[in-house]
Amino acid sequence: MVTKQTIRRRIEPVPAPYTAIYRSHSQRFTLIPRKMNTPIPAPDLTKRPPHSPRVRIAGFAIASRAADKCRASLAGTLGEYHYDSTLDNLLFTFKGVTGGQFQLGVQAAASYEDVGAWLEANGTPKTPAEVKAWSDEVEAGSPMKSPEKRARFVENCHKLGLNPQMNTTFDWLEADDRETFRLKSADPIVLSTR
């Protein structure tokens, strides 16, 4: 019986007894048995990015990233990220909750699995099929379909060497996270001479 499996990039679908956790240092997803409770640290988003929006909690895309940003916001380590952002609100609107309500759920949660249980129990009830369809759709989404957002998306993709015609919002966010933290790790350390 396989209890741990690492796969590249996307997980579709996550086998029922597993939860997907994104390991940013290896840029891989790891499947862990769902019965384990994966604690939510208060991440320092000035030192590492939040989870990829592809990582699903209870089937919900964006949820792990929103939980990371929420915890970092509460800890004062949000850095350049924004909690209750446009991306986060895609999830909140789908579930019929607010950023404040989600924050209370995350504060009460001891693990990512608890956040998933909170999402399933609160807001507008959704079937697993509805959650999967929504998550798949938002994962495949691109601002190229929106005239108001297209120019900015094209510019941001070109800065990262992405093809805006072929890449999704999630592709861009992952590339931006990698580039931001690659540059931060390459910043020279200035030592005081005093």
C-alpha cells in the first residue's frame, strides 16, 4: 500500500484517502494520508511564498493559499501579499463567506484539514461535484478572457518569460512566487561597518 507519493505539478484527482501538500522547495506536490492532521504554521511570507493556489483543501482550489495568507496576516508576516485579495474572494464568493468569516475559521483550525472541514460546513452548501467543477474551472482560468485585465496579465507574463496565450492565472502566480523569492535569496547582504 502506498502511503506517500510525490508527483509533479498537478494532482487530478487526489485519491480519496490523501491530501495534497505543495512543497515549494522542490516544487512538487506530496500526497499524505488524509487522516493525518497537517498543522498550519504561521508562515513568514517575507521569507517564502504561500502554497500554490492549485493545492486543494477538501477539494477547494485557492484554500491553502488563502489560509497561509490569513495566518501570516494574523502573525504580521504577510510581506507583499494581501489577504482577502481578488483571488481569495473567488473562493469566498463561491462558498458564500466573507474574508472575516474565513479568518475566524482559520484561527479556530489546528490543521489544513480543519480549514477544509470549516469550508464544507459553512457558507453555501456545495456538492463534491460542484467543488471539483469550480476548482477545475478556476485553475484553468486566465485574465486573457477579460478585456480589463488582459494588458496587465500580458505584461506580467512577459516579465516572467511566460506565454500569456498558454498560461493560466495559477501558472503566473507560481512563476511570480518563484521569481520573487529567487531574487530575494540573491539580494546581497549589506553588513554594517560600525
